[in-house]
Amino acid sequence: RKIIFEKQWFYLDNAIGHIYGTTFEVTSGGNLQPKQEMEETTTETKEAGTDNRNIVDDGKSQKLTHDDIKALKDKGIKGQEIVQQLIENSTTFRDKTEFAQDKYIKKKKKKYEAVITIVKPSTRILSTMYYAREPGKINHLRYDTLAQMLTLGNIRAGNKMIVMETCAGLVLGAVMERMGGYGSIIQMYPGGGPVRAATSCFGFPKLFFDNLHEFPLGKVGSLLSGTFSTETLPSEHEDGMLVEEGSNGLTDKKQTCLQETEEESATEASMEMNQTEKQETMDIHAEDGEFKENKEKENKENVREKQRKQRERRKKLLETAALLREKNADGLIVASKFHPTPLLLSLLEFVAPSRPFVVYCQYKEPLLECYTKLRERGGVINLKLSETWLRNYQVLPDRSHPKLTMSGGGGYLLSGITVVLDKGKSDSSNLEALKTEEPVSKRCKVQDVHC
């Protein structure tokens, strides 16, 4: 199919079989050809000016017009030759400094040279791409913040992780890549099903998805209360009823079809006048019968396929529920558009003690509320609320400096470690502390004042 990327269209057929990192040139017709390595001639950049103060951008320095460049493209001239002609027809190119010349050439190459490099997908590339193009789809999760989430969550091979995210599957893909197909991941999802648009872009093998489980967020409460078994998908009895209804409907159709064929045979036996007309009607009725039988077979297959999918979904859901009931997850990652407090308080029940958890939110206030709730609840230590400050630098010979544009914010992270929570003792100790310690200290202060 036709791929449209950066105002270029091409077909990827010729790219199959080449290694990642190969650079291709888009030829006429949208076909890709591996680019030959050529030594860049630097003769035109030897002559350079000392500064750019006398150069005036009046739009008259380039002799080639837009129509001339379009005519060159129509003739099939390559982008490198077009760039060379632009340099030769520029009246101010020789007066520019060496740095300005390099910048000019790079800008024109990007515009006129159709060169594409195919790279292997990774978390760094995909997170950078999503943040630059569609940050709203990933809740404005910046790539350095995602890297900190993976580090603070101690993501490694062999873990049993719980991931709750609404970032188009980017966080899930990052966790899967870090784990390398070893261990298990339970994805909690809202709505009818999980969204894994970004996860599919990683190109993981089937082995990675064998240990990936999914569980609806709406059934977490019933799982914690112990009533999950009665609130699962439709039972086998209901499925059987569906199949019986479908089969009865199909048998009725078959009976009507048989009656029609019997009537047709009776009419054929009785009418022996026009042989040609009779043959035509026989062919038409035979085609109708075959069409009806094929349709009946398709309906029966669809019912069976639906039943099989429901059984598989129910089986996977019960397996995931059994994994969650063990309450021995090695970590929890939350990055969603929902308020983090109820999510975290409910999902922390499935995490084993002495395990890390990380919560991402685009705004600070929900995480502050979550921080205070966790302090009141207990069962967590080393709580930290952090924000990363990121600045990009241009690193070039004699031109290394911070870039003028930088990100306004990459969101906030709340991280901590779970510990064993003894609710009875913690409540009683808190009450004793309130009753004994505070009044004693107040009495002392009052006595000191009166003395």
C-alpha cells in the first residue's frame, strides 16, 4: 500500500530483506532504492565570508524560480543535483559564513532530497514521535518522564507487573520491551477493551504476547470483595441457549428450503412443454438453493466462532483473576487520564510488600491529593513527588549551545515502596498518640508560661 510520510509517498516493497538502518532514496513511481554512499564535494563551501552583516534577505538572491525547480523535478533530476543548482544560482551563498552555508545546504537537502532511513522501532523513538506529533494521545507523557517511570518501577525480566494506562499502549509497550518477553504483565483497562495502538508499532514477536493478560477495571471492586465469580461473562448455559436458538432457526430454514426444492421438482415433472424454459428455471432455483445453503453454513460458523471466542475470553479472564488474587505483583505502573487516588488505592491491594509503584499525572494537584491519602492510609514508604526539567542542547563543532525552544512540562511522578499494612495496630497506635502525647505537651507549655 501507499505510505505517506513527511509530504512524501512511497511503497515499502523494495525495503523487505534489507537490514534496519538502511537509507533509501525515493525514485519516480514511489519506489525505494538503497542510496549509494557518495563522497560529498566541499568545493563550493571553501569560499566563505567572514560574517553575514551585509546580506539582505530581499527574496531576490535566488535566480531559479518555483516553476524552474518544478520543471527540474518533472525531468527526473535528483534532489542532490537540484540542491547543487540552487547553490550555483544563489548570489549571496559565497558571502555567507561557513556555518551559514552548512545550514543552507542542510535545509535545502531536507526539502528537495527524498531520502528515507528505516530504523528499528524502540521506546525512545516511539515516545519521541508521539510526544512531538500527538502528545494528547499519551497524556503529554514526555520521553524522559517515561524513562524515569521504568527506572523507578524496577521493570526487569521475570517480573509480574500491573500496568494501568490510557496512553495508547505506549507505556505497556515500553514495559514489554524492558522485560524482553520474560515474566507476566496484567493490563488493567477501562471500557470495552484495551487500546494497544502504540504497542503494535513495536513489532514484538508472538512470544511477548503469550504472557500478556488483561483485566477490566470495572471488575476490580468485585474481585476485591470476593463476588467476581458471579459477575463474569455470560455463562455456558446462556451460550448453549444461543447455539440452540441459532440451530433451530437454521433447521427451520432448511425445512423451508427442502419444501421449495420439492415444489420445484413437482412442477418440473408436471410441466413438460418447454424444455428450454424449464432448464433455465431449474438452474435459477438450484443457484438460489445453493446460495441459501451457503448462507446457512456461514451463520452456523459465525455462531460457533462467537461461542469459541466467548469461551476463550472467559477462560483468560478467570486466569487473570487468579493471578490478581495471589496479590504478589512485583510492581505497579499507573499512567491514565483518570484521577489517580481511587485507582492507586484499589490496585495497591494486588502488590506484594517491599515493591515499587509509580503514578504519572499531567497535573500536580491530583498527585498531591493522592500523596496525602497514602500518608493517611499507611502501608507505603519513601513517597516522592517529582517533576523533571528537560533542556535540549545542540552539540556541533564550535556551535554547542542550549536550544531556544524547550518543553514546558513533562508531567509529574509519584513513586513509593509498599510495606505490610497492619490496619488494627496502626489505628490503635494513632488513637493512643492523639490521646496521650498531645495533651501532655500542651500542659507542659501552659505550666512554663505561668511560671
